[in-house]
Amino acid sequence: MLFLALYAGKSVRPCATGSARRAGRSGRITRRARGYDPPMLANLTPFLLHWAITAFGLWVAAHVFKGMRFDSGGALAVAALLLGLANAVVRPLLVVLTLPLTLLTFGLFLLVINALMLMLVARLVRGFHLDGFWTAFWASLFMSLLSLVLGAFVLGGTPEFTIETSPPPGQTWL
């Protein structure tokens, strides 16, 4: 935000009330509205919520499954962050590379990919231990369902989590 403001030839200074002041064309300092969110920070809240949901899912799965454990809370936080990164970067590549196998198994191979992502994170994070593939398989399935339910409640049933059971008023499904 600061870089863009400086690039546009305007100066931005923080204000004591939490809003920002900016010098316009006339050189006068004007105050922005309090509700303004800089574009850089607009996605921070959903990112933190997803990270917390993933960490909570890992924590609950570690208590449910005997073969999954964490040595510390720091290992749990790093594992949640790394699992999100692996799901964002590595998982799409695996899905594309294994597309014929995924189609052949009617999508069930995606569960194996989820387990492999969990095993990759367990291999990379010290203090995160998995006993084997089947523990990772069932734990990843459990975490997927738990994060789906928690995401629907925590994120307030946003459109990507809402399942429509009836058409909007005045419309029909055909």
C-alpha cells in the first residue's frame, strides 16, 4: 500500500486513531475512513482462520488417532502452516499428474493424495509423528470432514461452504 501510494506520487502517514492520512494533489492532508482495508491485508483474516481450522483439525486428529502425535504446540503450528502450503502447491500438481488414476477410481484416489500430503508434512516437521499410511489416510479423511464442518460454522456459511437445498424465491430448478 505504501509502495503504491509513493509510486502514485502521494505520501501516506499513519494517524494516531488507526486510520491513515494522505496528501492529495493540493498537498492537503486528508483522512481516510476507518473501515478501509489495504489490499495487502484483505486476505489475512481468511488465511488466519483457515490456518487455525487446520491446526485445530490436526490437534483433534492427534487426540483421536493413536498413531499421530505432536511433541509441542510449535510443531503443531508449523505443521498446520506447512500442510496449507503443501495443499496449495504440491497437491494440485499431484492431482494433475494422477488424473487418469483419479478418474479410474472415480475420485477415491484423491483420498490417497490427502494422506500423502499429511505424510509429507510429517516427514518435514520435527515433532510431528505418523505411524504409517493408514493412520495418515484415516486422519486426513477425518480432518477433511472436520475442517468442512468447522469452516461452515466459523466462516459463517459463506457461499463456498453453503449447500443450497432449495431454489431462491421466485425461481425453479430445471
